[in-house]
Amino acid sequence: MRQFAAALALLAAVPAAAQDAAAPPQPWEGVWQGTIGTYPVRLCLSQRSDSWSVGAYYYLSQLKTIGLDRRDDGSWVEKAGSSDAVTGRWTLRPAGDSLAGEWQQGAKVLPLALTRVAADITDGACGTREFLAPRIQPVKLREAPKTLARFAYRELTWDVGRGFPEVSLTSFAYSPVASGDKAILAALRLDPARPEGEADYVSCFQGALGSLGNDGDFSFGYAPRAVSAAFVSVTASAGGFCGGAHPYADYWWLTFDRKTGKKVDLGTWLTPAAVPRGDWFEDSSLRPLSPAFKRLVLRRLRFEDSECRTVVSEAELWNIGLDRTGLVFSPSLPHVAQACGDDAAVPFAELGPWLSAAGKAGAARQKGG
């Protein structure tokens, strides 16, 4: 899936300091659990290079991470909240599988007592599932009735718990009527517990914490855009921050045939003169457009400035979607030009000369529905 590939690329991208040669393991590295005073906490500490270390912890009663920075003297400072103000200082004394020390905030001093949690920290302790485990709670599914034109459906929202307030997971469901509807509903249902699935928010947070010691944020959603007796047209959106240089955002269309329950490759609805044939990515809606056909699409867009017109005109790949009256084209743009992206809806009447036999048959089914 394109959106998950983008997220994985961001998980792999870490600050330049992490590119340094790996330093020997330190006795304080690892995942730890214990107390600050009488308050239960879970802690992670990692040395990412000779000059850079990552740490984070959270109170088990609150499940909100607080970042830690290691100073040259070996102590650690924490910065809770959105400001850079130091909210606590840590002094640690490792002894095998135990950590002792003090947490200090002004004149207030509390003892630290922690023991090691078994975890594979080869790629850093803060990016392990063991560090996140107490924050991962049973997911609650909520439903709300919605309508799109005359189509009644239920909006689905997955609540992953108070440990991850920056996670948004949404989709939809409807009463199956056509023979392929059950397969479509299965494809649209999210599973936050499935590793490397589109709703795998945990891996995203592992990436952010592992590379930077801070929480990420994650969103994924399916929404209905046009539903007929023949097809279900869906937009998918994904975004967030999973570590690396910058956040990511993606948006694309999916079309399902209600008779078969399978995805429809709308690129095949257009002739090779419109969409040149080649080595297409099977699990993607991105397709190239010929220069002549791209000019037809661009006439359906309005640009606020010449820079956006240029970057959209130069887009090599486009998403293709289906609405009630025609096809919709969305350019695939680099991160810095995301704001220039927009949908260009082209009616079937205008697409006539460019439609393949499959496209003409599909258009007839859509019009009839």
C-alpha cells in the first residue's frame, strides 16, 4: 500500500546524528519499569551515537510520554509540555538490571527505582513495543448513522484509548445488497492490531519514539464519495508523523465493483492514448497521463498562482477516481507541494473519445445506477 510504504520510509529516516557509527552499549540503555517516588513509570533510554542519546518515560496513571535529553555530565533533563522549559532532572546509577537515582524539580527530590524489562533493543529501546505496551489498550468501535445523497451508511471510528490521543482511525459500513458488498465491507474494515496494516498506529509511534524520543501522530480513513447500484467509490486519506524529517500526508481514490466485490482499475477505462500502458503498480491507483489527455484534465482545475500550475502540470502520476457523472483525477505531488493538489472532475460526456471498451461499459453501468 502506498500510504504504508510512505510511513515506513519515514520510520527509517532519522536525524543525521544517528548516521554516526554505533557506539558501544551503555549500562543504562534499555526499557525500564519502576517508580519515581511512589508513582509507577515506564522508561526507555538509548544511545543512538557517540554524541546523541534518546530517552522518554510516562506515568502509568497518565500514559503520556515525556522526552528526556542526556547532558554531557551524564544526567538527563525532561521537558514536559510544548515549551522547552526543563521540568525535571534525572541522575541515574545503573547496576546490572536495576537503575537507581533521583528525580529533581527545584527543591523537590524523589528517589528513582527501576528494573529492566526484557526487550530487544538492537534498534533502540524507545522504539520497542515493550516500551509502549502499557499504553496499548483494547480498541472500542463507535458507529454513527450518516447519509450521502440517498445512500445510508454508518461511520466507523476506532477509539484506541487515552494513551494515544493523536490517533484517528475512521471508515464506514453499510447494509449489503449486491453480491460483492460483503467483500467490499471486509476491505474497508480497519484492524488496528494487524502489524503493517493501514491502521497500524503502533508502528508509527515506535518509529517516532525510536528516532526522536517523542510521540508521533497518525491518521487513516476511508470515506464514501459516490455510491451507485454498480460501484462504491471511496477516498482514502493517511497522514501523520512517524519520525524522520517531516510529517507525511496522502490521499487517493478506490473504486469497488458491487457485483464482484473487487477493486476496479480505472486506468483500464481509458485508452492508451490517455493512459499509456506500462509497468503499473498493481496495488496503486496512480497512473501516468499522456500530455494531450493531461491538458484536458488541467482545464478542469483553477490555480491561485503560477507555481501551483507548473508543479501540477509536471506531475507524472495521477490518482483516478469515480464519481456519479464521470472520472476524477488527482495529481501525485511531492510533500512541499501538497497544498497545490486538487481534484479535477471530468464528465463522461467529455471523456467519450478517450474511453476504452471497458470504460464505456463501466460508464453505462454507472449512469444506469
